[in-house]
Amino acid sequence: MRLLPLLALTALPALAHIGSPDIFLEGSAGPYSLFVTVRPPVVIPGVAEVEIRVRNSDVRDVRIVPTPMTGAGAKFAPTPDVATRSKDDPRFFTGGLWMMSSGSWQVKVMVQGALGEGTLAVPVPALASRTESMQTGLGITLGALGLLLSLGAISLMGAASREARLDPGDRPRPEDRARARITMAVTAAIVAAVLYFGNNWWNAEAANYSRIVYKPIHMAASLEANQTLQLDLSDPGWLPRKVDDFVPDHNHLMHLYVIRLPEMERVWHLHPEMTSSGRFSHTLPAMPAGRYALYADVVHESGLPETLSAEIDLPEIKGHPLTGDDSAGIGPPLSQANTNSNVFPLPGGGSMIFEREAAVYPVKRAHAFRFRVEGPGAMELYMGMPGHAAFVKRDRSVFAHVHPTGSVPMASLAVAQQASGAADPHAGHHMAPPPVVSFPYGFPQPGEYRIFVQIRRGGRIQTGFFDIAVTR
């Protein structure tokens, strides 16, 4: 009989993105400016790690509490935990919170200080992604202990049957030994049955748990009439979920990044329309023949974001001019990537400058990625934000669409803020942006990344290309 596997449901490496589970959000809790990082739990139920940096210096304490994003659970929060203030940095707080089930959660950050009280709701997808087997060494150890216990139980039952009726000093008779052998055989059969049915029960529980293991919506891409991209969504069967309950994020139900492979020298940010339940369609712009990676961001009405992915081979497409919020960018191929370059020339004059805050970017550490735009043309909001950025690892194991507020989609933030009665998350996003745009993000893995930065300037959407090497 094989060793029993140790079941552990681990958090989805993708959460709303692909391979990038941590949540980064810059926002306001009333009069207090916060930078919040949430690292979702590695098991469900499990503990999420929360880090809060407060910009203000007059904060007395910070409390944190998790609740489901919507439903009755969102209205009946448990007693908040007090976040621990760092001894080295009085503006830095940490804490851990239990998330008890898969789905769309929020972490409420409540701040008290000289300016009063304020609350910020941070959306957190808590998703299980796989089951893990027991470590080999631990499995061997537990198997050996289980065998020892089984043999010990059989031996003890045999000894008890053989000698329990004897007076002190008497030696077992042949019939005593025969009775002991029968008892040991029966005990061995019982132990074997317990192990067999216990193993079956454990496997059944593992199969039952597997129903909450996250399965992303499947997206099939096809080309119709040599210019129309069709995206058909289907649910592979993960909890109750729909493929047509999406809410607009920056006025679009879907944000689609199209990246030419393998050099990533061309990128498009498109916005397909939902034409029927689970089907999106978009007339493509002019595109050269080749293979393309597709990354589609959607947000369910529960506030749960998902990033869907697919690949497609396309012929040369004559296409139509880009309109509305659709955009395209051209940069150097990955084979010519320069991880030390900080300047990207923009079409029409001017440049985008990467103001690196560190010489080395280690993993699992939040940074503010700042880009300054120089040249003719005033900066304008692009879909209600100063800019948009996509962080893509060279091997495409990581994809994250990030805003100046962080990695949380604005639609998810709106659901959380509405549920908590907080302020409009779009407040302050109606003024002309400064020539510097910043994106809070932390790399989940070491390796080489390409950053696509999009801004609107002088009525044109422009894309900067930057490459960066990430260490452990």
C-alpha cells in the first residue's frame, strides 16, 4: 500500500495575474496615505501576510480584518487584529490574517491617529491552485512509524491473548500459542483493513478538496474573416462561476494584451466587446504574421479578477486603424534587450525615462517603478489613470497588468470600497497627470522581465519598452 499523501491546498500563483500572487495597493484610509502589500495564503484556509506603510507620522495604531468581498460575511467582520509596529520604522506595520475559504476577499485596514480614523479596503483573491504531496523524507519517516505501530499492535494483541490467562511464572501451553497466532492474524487483518479504508478515505478527501483547486477560465482564440479575433470562454468547472458576469474596468469588460512571440518587440492593448455569453470579439489592427500571446483581464461582479491566456498564429492582417483606447507599441526585440538602458525614445519626439530606485531588484520586495516623460505634448489620462504598465517575464511565466494605484483592478477596488462604504476609488483621477508616472509592484520570481509602460500624451497613446534583471 502506498504512503498516504499529505494534502495541502496552495494559493494560486496567478491570482488576478499569471505567476504574480502578491497584492500591491497605494490608497487612502481617510486622511492617511497607505502603501499596502498583501501576500495571499499558501494554504486555504491559511494566513495572509499583510504589510502596511503609512506615509503620515501621527498614527497611533493600525488594525486589520479580513471579510468576504460580498454577501453576508462582508457585513459581519470578526474582531480586527492589531498590526505590529516595526521597532526600526514607526511607519511600518505588519500582521497575519486567516482566510477561511476560496473566493473574493478583502482586507480592511483601519487607521487611527491625530487626524481621526480612516479605512481602506484591499481586494484579495484567495484561491487554491494545486495539491502537494508529502515530502519524501517525511513520508518515509511517517511510514516507518506507522509500520512500527502496526506491528506493535499485532504483537501486543498476540502477547495479551497468549499470556493474559496464565498465572505468574507459568509458561504458555501449545493451545495458548495457537490462540495467540489466531489473535495476531485477526488483528493483522483489522489493521490492514483500517489502513486500506483509511487510505481510501484520505484519497476521497483529497479528491473532494480538489474541487476548490482553482481552474482558470479557458479561452480559445480564433480568427474569422481574416481580421476579426474571436475569444470563446468556457468554465472548466471550478466552484459556481459564470463567463458573462463581468463588470467594466476602466469602461471595458476586457483588457487584452497581444504580444508578438518570441521577441516581444510588438505589443497591443485592445478591448474586445462581449457579443454573446462567453464570447468576445474584436476587429484587429494591422499586424504582421506570426505567433502571438494573449492575456485577457476580466473582473467578475463579485470583484474577483482573472487573467486568461492563450496563443494564436496569425497571418498578416491588413487591419483597421486603432481607435478609442486601443493602442500599439514597437520596441527592440528581446535578443537585443539592454537591462541597463533607462531611456526609450517615443514616437513623435521626446522620451520616456526609467528612474530606477535601486541598482538591484530582489524578489518579493515592493518597489515604486517611476517613469518620467519628456518632450512635446501635455500628459493626459489614459482610461482614467496616469498610465498603465505590464510586467512580463521573458519566459512568460509571469504577467501582471499594473496601475499607478497598484496591482488591484479598479473594478475590484470599486466593489470592495462600495461594500465597505469607503470613498470612490476613482476620486482624484480626473485631473491632468504630471509628467512622472509610478507603479507599485514587486517581482515574484528572479529572471529577466520586459516592462511595457503606456501613457497618453498630446492625444496619442504611446508605449515605452524597458528590460530589467531581477535577482533573488
